Amino acid sequence: MGTYVVCPKPMTVRWSTYAQSRTAKPVKGMLTGPVTILQWSFVRDDQPARRRPRSKLALAIRDEVRISKRPGSA
């Protein structure tokens, strides 16, 4: 059984863009890391060690960061 974590669409870009539109100052973004997310989550008993879900979360967060760095994003 595989562990799937996906980022189907950006979760923070819309809010970051809105926040930036409200000020001329730079807006700092912050994303919660995979270890913190996993510590505050319930991993099913049939899942392998926490290493695999943690890695999958990290990849989804990486996708979010890449999307937020694109031109036109806040």
C-alpha cells in the first residue's frame, strides 16, 4: 500500500497575492514543515515508518514553494 500526498493546486499563493496587494512592503511567507505536520497528524497503523509520509509531505511542500516562486505570484 502506498502513501500518497499531493498538492493538486496552490494553497497559499492566492492569500499571498492578496496580502501583497494590500501593502507596498515585502510580504514574508511561511509554510509549516513536514516534521511538524506529521507530528500533529494521525498516521494510520498500516503505514510504514514515519519516514515515508514525511518524505511525501516534503515533496508536496516543495511543490507549493516552487509555485509560489513563479513570476506573478506574490
